[in-house]
Amino acid sequence: MIEIKQIEPTKANLRKFTQFQIDLYDGNPYFVPPLISDDVATLLPEENPAFDFCEAAYFMAYRDGKPVGRIAAMINKQVNEKSNSKDVRFGFIDFIDDPEVSAALLKAAEEWGRKKGMTKIIGPLGFTDLDHEGMLVGGFEELSTMATIYNYPYYAEHLEKHGYKKESDWVEFLMEVPDSIPEKYNRIAEIVKKKYNLKVLKYTNRKRIKKEYGHALFHLINDAYKDLYQYSTLTERQIDYYIDVYLNLLNLELVTLIVDENGKLVGVGISMPSMSRALQKSKGKLFPTGWYHLLKGLKGKNDRVDLLLVAVHPDFQNKGVNALLFQDLIPYYIKNGYKYAESNPELETNAKVQSQWEYFTTRQHRRRRSFAKKL
């Protein structure tokens, strides 16, 4: 018999909620665990500013007193108002290969959503787009990344069995880092620079980049992504939060800003050394030795770089600004010995984004999906 318990969002409970996923994938060579402290902070109402416009409930499934699954149900009121919809999201979902367990978890999220007046359930999604989203449906034998979900192949099979249908797909690409900047990229970049009076900015001081372009960077993300699937506009409180969370981690060599003649930010490219192997060694914990593996991942040798973010203002999209970003970034990739670059998930319908990889040797190596069901 499956017992479903709604758990109170305390730090101790949420650590157990997060630890369940890590234990479920113990020994899996492709799974990359989250930092438990990061997931707990995301799930805690008092720490995550997304709770200004979101609400959530967390459920765990037990059999004979042993945890066998987990799920979060979330309502993003901001997105629902913008899209005139009544959607409840599900995310942070993991379960053993037993349809009875997955059915019970999904039923708990569905019933919670119904009680809140929702008419459709969608996911896996997070509170906002800066959380993990999309269930893996292809690429199960590829090493996952810090920014994406890894799950067993049976997850999607269970959802379909329980009446869930495809809503949207994302694709991901693995690029070979070239030995030099592709000639076409160089040519396009120089034309764009002159035509629109654009220039590249680089920083070596974190305080300066935060002060001068921290807020502008996240406002640019809002402008660039506003029309994407289920995008949740970042508020000022969220922006303040993410400036501290993200900009402190970055190697500023791998951050490229593009500004116009008035200093207005029109494009940004942010990369980071792959933290996948370091996170695997840390097992999701900073202490006692996890910090060492993470520091080594950031500072040590690495053959892979993650393209965390590329954003271009709508007025400059399809005008070659991406070439300007990679004209600057590629020499740093070469200098640091990166052989491969991982894209972040891109909507399969987003031809604009996918066209930027046409001058690279690429392989579409992962696919992920959001599912939906009427309530």
C-alpha cells in the first residue's frame, strides 16, 4: 500500500525530500546531483523570492515506511495571469519504477491543484525558468549538467500511462570547440559591430559588474525570454537574489556583455566550466569534502564548458549579435582547454536560437519534454 504524506516545508524535511532523489540515482554514471542546500533554498518560502507570487505543496510517497517517491505542486500566479490560464505545475518529481507510486504522487498534485481552482496540470517545471524543467525523453546515456534534470527512461512511460500528453519539447546540443573562431563568425561579428556601433565589455571585478550591469543583465533576460513557453518575469526581489547567487560563482572571463554606443546592454553570453563530475563527487553536499571537488571543478582542468545563458534584446535578434558573443568567448574556451560546449535546453520550435550553432560541429544529444493533463 502506498501512503502519501504532505510534508511541512522545514529545512530538515526538505533535505530529506532532496536526498531521496540522490539516493534513487546512487551509482548512476549519468546523474548529476544538485547541491542539497541549493534545492532546499529554492523550496523554502522564506528564502525563495518567487514565493511572492507562487505557492507550493510537497508530497512524499512511502511503502512500509520507506520513501519511494516525491513531487512538488506549484502555482505561479504571475504566469497564470499573463496567459489567462489556471495551471498547476508539478516538478521535483522522482519515483521508483512502480506505476502505483507515480499514480499516487501525481494524484496528490492534481487534487491539490483542483482544490486551488486549477483546471490543468503541467510539468515538470519549477517556480520560474531559472529552476530545472523538462523531463528527459532522449539522451539517457549522456552525462547530465548542473542546470538540467536527469531521470530514468521509465518516467515518461509512467506519465503517458497516467493520461499525460506532450505539451512542449526542448532539445540540447553538444558542440565541438573549434581550434579557431569560424571565419564566418568573424566576418559577421565585424559587420555587426560597425553597423550597430556595438562593443564588447569584459570585467575582472565582481563588484563592478554587479553594480554596473547586474540589474541590466536580468532585465535583458526578461526582455529576451518574455514570449517563451511558460516564462515567468523576474521581479526586482528575484533579480537581487540571483545577482548574489549567480554572479559570485562565475569566471568573468566566460562572461561577455555587448553594449550599444550609449552603454545599453543588448546581449550577454554566460558560460561556466562543467560542474557535472565535481557535483557527482560531492554527492550533493558541501561538507566535509564536497567544497574541495566543487572548487576543483571551477578552477581545475576541464574539457567541457556549459553555455548557461545567451540572451539578446528583441531589437537585435537575428542581426548577428550572437556571432559577436562567440567571437569573444571562443578564444577563452581554447585558452582553457575546453573541447566541448553544452547548450542549455532550447525549445524545439525556437529556430532563432538553434541557428546560432550552424557554424559549429554539433550533435543533438538530449531531448526533454513537458507534459500536461486536464483536471
